[in-house]
Amino acid sequence: MSSFDYFLNYCFLNKFVNAPSARRSLSVIIDIEFDPLFNDVTNPVYVTFSDVVNTQAEIHIPELLSAEITNFSPGSTIGNFEITASTTIQDPDVEALLAAILNSLRNSFPVVFESPIALDFQPPVIFNGQTLVVTCGPPPENLEILPTSVEWRLDGVPIVEDEEHIISQDGRVATFTILNYFFTDNGFYECELLGLNFIFRQSSNGEFAFVETPIIQVRPLLMNTLCEVGQQVSLECSVQSPFQVEFPAFPVAGIGSTVQNQLPITDCSITELMVICQVSDFNEFSQTITVRLFTDVVFTCVDDPDFGNGFVNDTGRASCRGEDVGEMTAICRESGEWEDREDNCIHQRIAPLLLQSMFLTEMDLEEFLDTLSQTVLDLSMEVADSPNNIMAVVTILDNVGIFVTDFLIEISQESMEDILLTTGVLTIAEARPSWDILNARAVAEILGPRIVRPRNESISSLLLFSLESITSRLINATFSIETPLILLNKTTFIDSFNADFNSTVEIEILETNATTNLTVITFESMDNVLPARDENNSTNRTVNGRVVLLQSSAIVDNITFIFDIINDTLTTPQCVFWNFSLFEGLGGWDEEGCRLVGRENETVTCQCDHLTSFSVLMSPFAPRNRILDFITFIGVAISLASLVICLIIEAVIWKKVRRSTTSYLRHVSIVNIAVSLLIANIWFIIGSSISENEMRNPSACTAATFFIHFFYLALFFWMFASALLLFYRTVSVFEGGLSKTTMLIIGFCLGYGAPLVIAVITIAVTAPDNTYIQETVVCWLNWNQSRALLAFVIPALLIVFINFIILIVVIIKILQSRGMAHTAQQDDKYALLVIGRSLAALTPFFGITWSLGVGTLLNPRNLGIHIAFAFFNSLQGFFILVFGTLLDKKVRSEISLKSLTSGTRTTSGNSSSGWQFFRNLGKRGGNNVSSSDSGFGSSNQPQTVSESVPHNNSGLDSEAINT
């Protein structure tokens, strides 16, 4: 077939031989749907095509005798024609004719040019994880096409650009870059450069090759030996078929799948020899053997088959055996043995899957999971017998869970079946010894130096967590999946639900008050994986029923389980759930929120319920623990009451704070801080109510989240405004000073304007992608998908930090005895002192509170951090009342005055007892404040309490400092 017969996606199906001849039969493809009427000589398509062929044939074919349309046939629309000349028709003339026909026909019909040249792949041989660049174009110069876009297909399926697959175009050339190539990228590639009524098509020709990564094993990998001139050290290097290896420095060793060589020792002054073994034709794959030479020494560890000789505390290294990849290490101890052995070897078929799991794309996911299940099933015994292989497969599943939740990828029924088949192999009885090793290793890490991981779960806990993540992204449909060891049921119900699963577990749910999507996974042998460790760290129990994973789209707080017990000789049943946060993230069985209903006829009935936790405000994960609930509800109640009392006090004394500008502005800040926190707490309660009664992501939840976000930010920005007031009045930034009105405008713009801008930008950026609120049942800013939570965390902690700086600057100014030299009024000096004292108390408190909030993000399953955060966070209102209002002596004095005045107007002996508590506070320390020195005082009020406030050269109240 002539290379030109493909010109123009007219797919030139030629019927001639390549030798020159006087007659050529040619075919082109027009990109329109075929119609048999095209063969009618009066049809417009026939007429147009005939005119173009005859016109261009007369121009480009010398000695042309005729150009006749043969027919039109299906395949888009194939136009067949024949040209005849009185002399030999040359290939260049045919190429020019076809180009001219193409350029003319595109004015009437869309046409396609199929390039005879294959796509260019660089490199032409690719290995796992390498970058591949595929180049398409350019079209031949005589084709009048200017591409405006490009489309790529793999096995006929359009390729969608993502983080791993990059599509670009530069004029008449397009490139497709695969950053990390894996087996899921194999197939037939096709590119189309699209122009006006023109398609340039180019495809692969099968010459591109994806090759399995060569795995080199050498023995020894690291060797210590006594040096003797003339001695020979045996070296061996091997690789899997079809590769071959060689020692480049020793050609005599030859080339093969396994090569051996004797390394001669010729000079003992050399202390280290390094020999390279590399793959023939692919020199980038190599392994280095290190031989260390010693003289007049005695080795502590001698002639170990894996690690050879070594001194105390030497780290030995050895290649893995058989079909495993990785490395083994050990440490030589004084006992003469290589101890602390670590085997980091995993099967060579699992290793590339582990690598690819870190670079998943939606396009590859289904094929990847199918291959994973087939691989694990094929290697079931190899996986079960190896803790490292189990750990690798669990890590793969965890990476899948992270990918599908971060990018909101739906898991199909087929893919979920692959995941369950994979998980089933991990839970078989033969895997229990490996799980015992992994669980014991996790406990050892808790007790000893800790290995830092992205999350602290043990591998067994991580397996369950990854399954929960994956299940949360299961498609919304009703179906069931049954594998040998795992049963999955997904269904939808309204109000109530009752079902029996595999005749081993019955589940009953009452009164959800909403349409609920429910997923139930029943594990037959998960007890082989999860240790029987309870919240008291007791391991003398046994998992005596099926493990059930249950997820729902709505709040479910009343679930009844009826378990068939496995061993009826065991007693004292305990209803538990797996708590990921126990033991620093190790995980364990916890009965919190679950209770035993009864045991009857070899069944155990349990009831479980869990409440929303306040600490979820800064954590995408809500630990299920009643301690958090009690702290939250009691703390919020105290906080709300404290804020109401604070506002009442401010209302009572409000007229007395207007005489001093600084005092007035301080109380404006305190009032707005209290109002912001009060409204934020109210919206939190509303949000919790919405979370418990609505489907996920309701519009009401979005509104609640917006107001919670806004008013919590307002709280911090009003604290910032107070700090700036202190800084301004202490340092005297502006010559001449700012007016009260100006400072009020600045305060309200900062206190409410800045939070409004941040809150609006946050919802505007994230709401269109449905990543504003969490996917969980809690109304709060999203973390996993959009990191919207940072729009609260960053401003809050930044303000805390700036307030600390301001306090340090003010303290320095005070110590220099010039801190308030410019404040003309004693009231202003006292008000500034109260502001500083309040900020000095509240800033560390809020800093600790929200630093703990960040801790819940970094370590979301640490129960201690959640409890501490919930405690500090829920009592913010109480601390504002104490440090913002009650610790001000003048406030207490004014309350005392109000109390005394009230007492003179009543005849009841206890009429003023409502203020007695505050009056006592005012007397504490033996001193009270004169109303004449107060921003509250009035000349015609009785001076029932007095105190002189001496002045000093520093501009400070020494009595106030002592207080």
C-alpha cells in the first residue's frame, strides 16, 4: 500500500501496486454519514466530488486521459475514483493530486487525513514510572490546515487531561506527556489535529514498547573481608527474563540472566572496592557491590549467610531473595549475631502496583483495581505469608482511599468487588501469623521510638480505615456483592430499616426521618486482622462475632445489631466499635456509645449511638467519644451564660464608660467580642441541629457554616482591634491623634469588614465545586478537598501571633517608663492597662485553644488533643467574662455602687444579694477605685468606696500594677 494512500483521512484504500502504471485506483474518506443516494450522478455530493477530482486531475496528472468516479461506499463516506493517463503516473504527482483534492473538498465537506507516519514515542522503550512524550504532527506542508485544537484517544476512548496526563499544542504540533507511565497506559494511541473542516489523524503503529522494570539481585550487596593479596571474592548478579546482566569491568564474566565473577584482591592498601552490575542495553539499571577490605582485625559477627562479617553496630545490607525486590538490613551486636533484622522485601509483581498507587488517575483506576485483585489472588499465599506484602497491599488500598476521597471519584460496583476480593485475601486464616507480627510491631513502636507516618494507625487499623474511605465513595445505587469472605449490601430506605446479612448479623435502624443510603459490609474473618484489644489495653478477649462496617448518608443514632456468636463457650459479651484514636492512633475496640441489650439463643443484641462533637470545628474527623460530648454541651452552656452576663454588665455600666475615649473604645471591643462569640455559638447549635436532621450538604448547612465562619473570625478581628488600640494609645503612632469617630470606623471595618471579605471569598471559591462544607454530617468548613478550613485557621492564628508581638512592644515601652507619656488622662492610662491585662490573658488562651485546633488537623485521631481543644474552645465565653470584664476593678466598683444604690431603695434584707458576688470581687485585695478617677464616676454620686491612685513618673498606676 502506498504511503500516500492514507492521505487525508480519505483513508486512501488503493488497489494498485507500488510500481508506476498508467492507471491508478484511489479512495478517500469524507467525514460525513454515508447515504446510498450519493451514488446518484445527480446527487450534490457526487457532483461536487466529481468536479473536484476532474479539475485537480487535469492540473496535477500529466497526459491525463480520464478521471472517473467509481462509487461511494460506507465507512464515514469513502469516495472511490480512477485516473488514467497516456504515460506513467508518478507517485509525487499522485501525492500532489490528493493534497489538492483535500484542500478543495474541505470547502464543501469535512475531510480527514490519515498520516502514513506513526506517532513519535520518546523514549521508544518505557519502564514503570518513567516519563513518556508522544508527538503528533505536523501535517504535510502542502495541506492547508491550521489546527485549532487536538484530541487524543487510547483504544478509542478519549483521554481526559489530569495531573499525570498533560496535553499541549504548539501550532501544527501536539504533544501528550505521561509523567509516570504504567501498564494502564498501554494501548493503541490516536491523535487528531482539528482545523476548519479538516482532521489530521495520526496513530501508533505497534512499535512502541512498555517493558517490565528489570530487577537486579546481587550477592553480596555489602561485604566486609580480611584482605589477602591473591584472594578472590565471589560475586554474583542476576535479573529476570528476558533481560541480561553483565559486569562492565569484567567482560570475561560474560552476559546472561545470571553471571558470576571472581574479584581478585591485588592491593591491600585499597580499603574499598566497588563493582557495578548493569542490565545489557539498559545501562540506567544497575546495582553496586561494595567490598570493604580490612587487615589485622577481628570481626564481631562472622560468616552470616546474608550479611557476612561485621563489627559492633555495623549495619549490614543484603539483596532480597527469589522474586522479591527491596533490601534486607541488620545490625551487628556484641553477642556476635546480626540482630534487629529488617526485611523490606516485597514481591516484584506487587512493587509496581505500590508505585502506581501513588500516581492514580480516574482514567486508570478501574483497570488498576482489576489488576490488583488478580495479582493478589494469584499470589494469595505469598501475600498471606509475608507481613511486608500485606503492608504493601494495605498501603495501596489506603492510597486508593485517599485518591477517591480527595478527588471525589466514584467507585463502581465492579471496582468495589475487586477491592473486596483483594481484602478477602488479606483476612484469610493463613495471614493471621503475619498480622500478629504487624500488630506486635505496631505496639513496639508505641512503646519505643516512633516511626513517623502520615497517620499513626497500625496497619490493621489502616486497612479498616481505607475501606471506610473507599466505601464512602461507592456509587449511589442498590446492589449487593458477595465474595468468599466478605458480603456487601448497599440499599436505600426511608425512616426505618431491618435486614439479615448472611444469616450471621441482623441490623435494625429506627426513625432516621430521612431517605438514607446505607452500606453494610460484613467480614467473615476480619478477626484475623484486628487484635482483640479494648480501651483498657486488655488482650484477653476474643472477637466472637462478625465484624460489620456500616456507613449511612444521614445521622443514625439508634442502631441495633444482633450477632450470631462464633464460640458459644465464651462468656461476658461486650458490645464494641473500632476506635481509631485509641493508643496514639494504634486503634482498639471501644464500648463507648454501645451497650449490651442481651444474649439469647447463641446471639448477642447490641445497641449503639454516637453524638456530634464540638471539636469537629477545626478537624475534618470527629472522634466518637462521650467525654467530648459532655465537655461540649456543658462548656457551651457555661459559655453562653457567661456571654449573656457579660453583655448585661456592659449594658448596666455603659453610660459610665463614655467619659474616657480609651475606656469607651475598650468596652466597644469587649461588647463586639462577646456578641460575635455568642452568635457564633448559636449558629454552631443550629448547624449541629441541621447536621442531625438533613441530608449531607444541604443549603441550610452551607448558610450555618458561613455564619459560624464569619462570627468566629469577627471575634478574632475585634481582639486584633483591641490590640491595635493598645498599641496606638501606647506608642502614639499618629501625630495629634485620631478622633473617637475615626477609631470607631476603623474598629468596625476591621472587626466585621475583614471577616466578611474572607468569608465571602471562601464560599465564592469553594461553593461552585461543592467543596465549601464537609462531606461528613458536620456543618463546618471543608478540609479534605478544598482546604477551606485554612480560611479560618490562618487568620485566627496570625492574629494571635500579632497580638503577642504588640504585647511585647507595649511591655518594652512600659519598662522604658515612656510607654504612656502622651496620654493626658489618668482614665486613659488605666483603660490601657486593663486592655493590656486582658490581652495578656486572652491572647495566650486563644493561642493555646486554636493551636490545639491545628493539632486536631495534624493528628485527627488523638483523643487527648480533641478533649483539650473541646475544653478550651467551649469555655471561651467564660474567659471573656472573667478577663474582659470582671477583672476590671472599675467595673466591679460600678457594680458595687449599683448594688448599694439598689439596697437603699428596697426594704428587703436580701434585695441586693444579686450583686453581692460582684461586690465581693470588688473588695478582694482590700482596695477599691475612686469614682473620681474612673471613667464611670459622677460628681453627684455618693462616694461609698474610695481609693487614691497615686501617679508616678512612668505614667503608670502603681496600685494598678500591684493589682
